[in-house]
Amino acid sequence: MSDLMSTDDALDLIAESLDTPTQAAGQLRALVEHPSPEVRMRALEALIDVEHPETVTTAARALGDPDALVRIAAIEVLTAQGR
């Protein structure tokens, strides 16, 4: 999904999901693999309050992202999740 979605469309999806991040968690986790660092970072930020084992796994993988802002967002998710 994420490699077919433009950056603008991905950012729109993230914005729409902010009111219901738990319901959108699967899509948000997939967007953490998007080619755009901004999309990856914002997807992680949207996951910050979604308590789910996959959220922690996704954030932990993002610690190896080449973009520093994505890694910072991953740390914020893990901190919020108590990890």
C-alpha cells in the first residue's frame, strides 16, 4: 500500500486518522515503511497513543531508519509505550 500512495495522500490519511488512531493503526504501521521520511515520522507520531504490541515492534524497527527525525519519533513512541 505505502509504495503506491503519494506522500500527499499518505499525509492526508494520517491527518484523518488522528481522531481514531486505534482503528487506523494497521494503516499507520504500514506507512512507517513509506519512502518519504516525513510520512514515516508522522505515522509514528500518530501511533504514539495506540497501545498494541505491533506498535512497539514497528517503533523498534524504526530506530534503524536512516532519517534522524524518524528515529526520534520512534523513541517518542517507545517512551510513551513505557519501553
